Amino acid sequence: MILDKIQSRAQNLGLAAVGVAPAVEEVLARFPWAQSVICAALSYLPPEEPPPDARPRGLVARFARGVDYHLVLRQKLQSLREIILGIYPDALAEVCVDTTRIPERKLAVLSGIGFRGWNANVFVGDNGSWVVLGEIVTDLRLPPNPNPQQNKCAECKECMKRCPTQAIKQPYVVDRNLCLSDVTQRRGVIPPELRLKLGNRVYGCDVCQEVCPLNRDVAPSTPEFARRVFPGAHPDLIELMLMTEDDFQARVRHSSIGWIGRSTIRRNAAVAAGNLESEEAVSALEQLAQDVDPAVAEHATWAIERIRQRLSR
């Protein structure tokens, strides 16, 4: 009965899928009382958004272009949690959305809501791999899904062949040191050979999903991600580079990309401007080259040199 109510509420909330997985070893290490894990997927695919003008602009991966998905998914999972506690007031039920070290992709597959493609992402029905995952860990003994989904990965190797850094070393195995999505989110100095691969990306990378045939005809389906809010798909690089601490606190800190910090965002914007070889961005880069953060200054200097090399040709 409780699973029927959860499934019904999940559908009303716009979740792409919900299933139950057993509490595996990695879950028990964090939640020793756990018996079951309710797994949910939510489509985050936003409508396509062309650049508004010819100014030097960056590129943001689709999962971070609008409202922070952690907030949207957590709210929906809290609604499911209320059903559990309404029936079992003494039950333990912990909502997890990307902030707890449990194997969410493994759990999603065990719960029957999706399968893993060679790019290591979970594919969920008609939503492809454009989904984010969340869980409710509970001490209730709920029946796990006995029928994992058939793996429909075409094994075309497009994700492996087209990855800009060849980060997908073998099916399902991604070298996080090379994955550009991870590179944009890490603090510190980016190796020069990876800076060139970033292009104009300032947060995340979608290549392994864009080239996947299973994602070809997926359409946006979640209204919350259709709203146009910062950062959008193509943030202005000069504005990002010249962002003051007050600007960051007022506009960026609570956005989907704010957690990586002002310095990391400005560093990424500097690399993007250098890869675009944007003469228009030189003045902003010269200011960044004097920044107190040595990583920001180093990447701005690198970008200026790239632009000057182009101008001298």
C-alpha cells in the first residue's frame, strides 16, 4: 500500500521514476539502521537556449543552467517522506540528494528505475540520461524491485570516441582527473593541456550525453527547469571575470554553480575567454592577472598570452 501511495505522489510531483533498492554495504556504512532505499529520478533537461548576442560567452552544462536541482529534487523527496511518516510515524527516513556518500547510480540500477550506459550515466525511460538522482534511506523493510531494467546501451562507443579528453577509459569507467565536468568544479590550477580542451565551458560538460543516440529525441519535461535564471546556458564571460565579492553574494552564491566559489568561476571564465581568443575580454583578463588568488592570476595570464598570439598572427 505504501509503495502505491509513493508511486502515485511521485507521478503527481513530476518525478521520472521511483523504485526500491536494498540497503547495500555502502549505505549501511553511513546509515547502519537502513533496510531499504527509495530511489528517484528527475529529468533536468531545459529548453535549448541560443546565445543572446556576440559577446564572449561561456557554456554551462544543462544540469546547472537554471534553478539548483538539489533544491527541486529535495523538495519532491521531502513530499514522499511525508507519506512514509504519515503511515509509520516512528520510521527513520533520510533524504539524500548528492550530498551523502552513497552509490546513487548503483542504487538506481538495483531499484529498477534505469540502467547504466557506457558513459557511466543512468538512463531512465524516455528521459535518457538527462536525469538527476536522489534517495530516501529508511529503516522500513520494503520489497525491492525484482526486475532490473534491460541495458539498452547500443555499445556504439560514441561517448568514448567523442569525449574531448578520452576520460571514459572503458565501459562504465570514467577517469575523474580527465573528465571536464569535474575539472570545471575543482579548485586550484588546471593543467595547460586540459585548459585547451575546455573550450568555452565554465561549468560542467555534456559531450558524452549529447552524442549518445539514446538521448537524441529526449524533450524537456520538468517545468522548474524551464525558468530562465542565472547562470543560463551562455553566461557573459566578462561579467563573470569582473564579478566582485558583493556581486557573488547577491547573485551567484545561491545559484546552481555558486558552490564552487567566486575564484573558481572567474578562473574558468578566464580559460574560456582565452580559448575563444577574445580581444574584447583582454581588459578584464588584465585585471584578473593582478588578482590576489594565484590560480586566478595564472589562468588569466595564460589566456592573455593565447589572445596575443592570435593577434600577432
